[in-house]
Amino acid sequence: MDISFLPEFSEIGFYAFCFFSMYFLLMIFLAIGLAKLPYSKISNGKSLPTVTVLVSSRNEERDLPECISSLEKLNYPEGKLQVVLVNDRSTDTTEQLIEEASQRNEHFVGLNTIDYPHHNLEAKARGIALGFKHATGEWVFITDADAVVHPDWLRASLAEVDEHTGMVGGALKVEPISWLAKLERVCWAFVQMFNLGMSGWGIPFVCVGPNMAMRKSIYDEAGGLENRNFTIAEDLALFKMVIEAGYKVKTYMDEHTVVRLKPVPSFRHLISQQRRWLKGGLDDGILYLIILGLAFGWGLLVSSYILFGWLLSLKYYLIFTVSKLVIDILFLSLQRSRMKASKYVRYVLLLELYVPIICFILPISFLFSRKIYWKGDGYEIPYS
């Protein structure tokens, strides 16, 4: 059989290199967007609105004390700050920690979801919905029980909002205290490159749950989370309320607005966390389904090239992998600089190993099980 019309492997390698080099254009586009994000300013406090900080907790006795401590240190005018801590049916000492914090601080309120109607809300959404019902602030800030906030988090996030702003979002960083924490640190760095990078170009598509705030009036007018058709991604549901109401979203990435997260306790928890992200996006409408489909489809292609591209052309494969390494170092350096954080670039090889693995594991994992776990064992959310 005459196959002379087929291109040689070296030619295929060149064409593959050209195709996958679009990765560089995408990451440079996102890096420029991230660099375009404004730096926050610290408000002098004269015209600051009333604020509620909301934390929903389930079995968080390990991390909640440090979270509460950081909330107690918030630099915000007396009488304008309320902190709502929700215990979502914990079986450890979380409820006791919340009660003690409420007794210690007059502006702290402790709630429990045990008697709250189900409303088909799952996971953190139930605690968030209950907290909103008791929130008195004009703005409601949401963070997680395993998070630590900067004392000027509220002042910095609100300093530049105007009547057209309906939501404020920020960045996250994980404490690199173990090999798993380092892996989670670069994972967050890679993921938030997309939402923050697009926000810098004026095209936000989500704000992350542990670091977001919205006007309570928007939430109330939308009928709350009980009135939304979603499964697990309450942050995406809140974001869509703001967009549908015609308000703008302001996003920051700097040392005053970043939220520091405690690392997950195991690799199983890390995979579970990212399965929740993926499932939440897939269930939240055709637009996010298309975005995630394109993102993971492209990720699978790039990951396949990283694993097997050397078979086509070693020369072009080496050019691609070295160039990718340089690009990834640049965006890690940019995040490190923006957040005044250390220990980012040194973990770039973890990122290079992790992204191909996760691009294969996550989509395939849903072929075997559609169950989503939240807060480890014992909190299972099945999907039909």
C-alpha cells in the first residue's frame, strides 16, 4: 500500500507543536489579565457600609479556632460589623467553639442548621442560606472555617465599590506545610489563574466561595439560595444572582484581600474537593458546561502531548516542555508578587506533574461514581 502521501512523524510533530503552542497564548492572555487587576486600597472608614461575615462549619474543630481568631482581629468600625458562625450539624466540638466565640464577642452570632428546613440545599449551601436570613449587614462576606483572613480584608475589599458593584472576590493561598499542602497550593494557583485572569479583562465568570462578598439586597431580591436551581456550587449560584441583577463584579489579588487556607487532610480530600468543583460547574447551565468541556478537553489534549509528544518529534517536544515550564514559572511568580507570598515558584515541578494527572483522573472518575463528598467521610451527596 502506498502511504507516501501521509506526513512524516517529524512533520506531525511540528504541526502538534504549533497546535499546542496555543497554550502559551492562553496563559499569557490570563497573566496579562491578572496583572491588570487593580490593587486594593484601605478605606479610612468614614463611609464604610455595615458588613456581615458569614462562615458555615461542619466538623471543623481542627481549623475553626484560628479562623475565629482572625475574625476577632478584623479592623472594622465598631457597630458596623456582625460575624455569623453557622454550625451545620457537626458531630465534633464545632458547636461548642461557636458558642464560646459568641459569648466572647458581642458582635458574633452563633446559629445551628439542625432545625432549619432542608429546602433541598446540600453541603455548605444550607449553612450559607441560614446565615443570610440572620445577616444584618448591607454587604455579606463569605469565607470558610479553614480560612484565615487579613485584618484589613473588609476595608480593602470595600474601599473601591460603588453603586454599580454587586460582588467582590479575591484570591486564595494554601499554607505549604506538607507535600500535599504544596500540591494544593499550586493547584489553587493554577485554577485561580483562569477566573482572576479573565476578571482582569473585565470578563469574570465566578468568585470562589472562601473569599467573596455580595450585597444582601441582591440576595434577598433573588429569593435566596432556596429559590435557585443548583446542586452544590453555592458560590456560582450567588455569582449568577449578581450578574442577572445587572451589577458588576470587582476582583482583587493582593496581600490585604487574599484569604489563607489550611490544607486538606488527605489526597482523597483533595480529589473530592476538585470533583465538587467540576460537578458544580457541570450542573449549573449550558454556558458552564461548554466552558468546562472546552477546558478539560483542551487540558486532556495538552496533557496527552506532555506524556507522549516526544514520540512524534523530540526536538519540538523539548521546545514545548521548556517553554511551558517558563510560562508556568512566570504566572506563579506573578501570583507570588501580587500576594506578597513566598514559596510558589519552587513548586512548579509539582504543578507540571499534577495538571496532566488531574486532567485524566477527574473526568474518568465520574464514569465510576457520581457521588460527591463534602467534609470527608459521612457527608455524601449522591447525584442521579
